[in-house]
Amino acid sequence: MAGNPPKRRVSRSNTRSRRSQWKAKAPALVKTIENGKVVYSRPHQAKVVTDSQGTELYLEYKGRKVADA
């Protein structure tokens, strides 16, 4: 469903000026240090724990295992 139908016509200039106010934001990143390397990641996201070969083992959040990878 597309929602309610419009009550009245909106002019082209009003539509375009409203759309022009939309701006993309860069994602918020948090700097952490893992194994001596500086790593940037998104806050409140589970991180993938890998072994020495790079195989994904499980997902970890706040030091706890939350899911299998």
C-alpha cells in the first residue's frame, strides 16, 4: 500500500526544494585497538571474531558470543 492519496497538488518547486534539503551523513565510527592495530568500526555492532587464518568463527558483542558466523 502506498498510503493516503494527496489532498492537493504540490508544485514542482516545492517538491524540489523539499528534496534538496536531504543530505547524506558519514557513518559514525569508533576507534578501537585490536592486536596492536587501530581499527575503526560502527558503534553498537557485533564484530566478527576470526582465527589466525582469517576464518570467521563467531560474532561477539560487549565481550560475549552472540551468534555463530
